[in-house]
Amino acid sequence: MFVNNSFSGIIILAGLIMQNPWWALNGIVGTMFSTLSAVLLGQNRSQIATGLHGYNGNLVGLLLAVFSNKGDWYWWLLLPVFVMSVVCPVLSSALTSVMKNWDLPVFTLPFNIAVWMYLAATRHNIYLPQNFIQPINPSPNYTWSELNVPMLLRAIPVGVGQVYGCNNPWAGGIFLVALVIASPIVCLHAVIGSSLGILAGLSLDSPFQKIYDGLWSCNSVLGCIAVGGMFYALTWQTHLLAILCGTYQSIMKGFT
């Protein structure tokens, strides 16, 4: 979420606990061991202090819990959370040494690689079974009379929550509170990004339930925040660029 604020981080943790305490615990474990691994590897101390070596581990812990087919409080899951979160700073350091040649940040690429590695390695493991996610090819929506406007409004905080894999609108609302405390501009662009995802889903004739679940919004939320509230000074040009970035990411969702 690009939030460099300890109080906002505590509020985000409260939102994760509201969504699922077991997921939150895995996220905490991932953050702790990813940060500890960065310290032992001698990574930049200022980056460690600002949480840049913890958020990949946090996401690893959350997603491993989300994909687990053993349900909540399956304690053996903490073992792969520990292993993959420790790997994140190693991947981050390796990727940084390559991508710095083009002045590109690694962001959450270590998290993505770690989760892909885990899912590929444990696909048929009886001790760490996964929830298999199959592609969905539903029929298009032609019954626009069934569109539920309150559910569309609810999808705005849900889309923000899906950045952390959360589909609880109250958890998403708590995340928005954390964002507005850290930066009202970031919060504004998170809402804009989530709304763009909803509009893209409607325009591309997505099943309404996928829109209600915020699955069209998580990427556009991050894109709008990064361009409009984080890496560029806010002007009308960068605000427009953030909207275009969020729109592009939402449309690309329709092709995945």
C-alpha cells in the first residue's frame, strides 16, 4: 500500500485480524522472519527500518494461508511461511542487483516468485494441500436489471482489501482509514483505482459477482496509488496519468 506510517500499519493489522486472525498471524510471522533475514544478510538498515524488507514476507504469509486447503490454525503451515519469507530478502537483493541497471525497483516481485515457487513445489503435497483455482468461463451478463448498486458501492472498500487478499468490506474500510491517516492523497487514489476496476469489469461484461468481490480492483488500486500518490508530485498531469494507469491495469485484468 506504500504506507510508511507505523500507526497506519497497526490499523492495517487490525483490518487483517478482522478478516481472519489466522491469516494475520501468518502475515506477522512472514514479516518478522523476512525482516530478521534482511538484518542477518546485512541489508540497508534504513530500508529495514522503513519496512521495505518486511512487506514481501507479510504478503507471502497471507497468501500461503489463503491458498491452504487445511483451513485455519493448521500450524504446520508456519514452516513454509518461515522458509519462503526468509527467502524474500535473498530474492530482493538478487533482483535489485540486476534491475538497478535500468533504475527499476523490485517492489513485490520477490513475493510473487516465492509464492509461485511454493505453489509449484506443493501442488500435490498431501501435508500442504492447496485450494486449486480453476479458470472460470461464465456466460456474459445480459441481465442488467440484476445489477445491485449497493453491492457495487460495497465493492470499493472490498477492492482495496483485495490488495491483501481480503474480501471483507469492513476490513477494506479499515485499510482506507489507515491510508487517510498516512496520506489523504494516497487514500483518494486508492478509492479512484477501486472504482476504475469496477467500471472496467462492467464495461467488459464481467460476471457481477467477480466485481462485487473486488477482483477487478486490486491491481488498479496499487497502480493509482503508485503513480498518483507515491512516486510523482501531485499535479493534474500525474493525476490524469494515475487514472490512465489504473484504467489500463483494469482492462488488462480482462485478458488474464
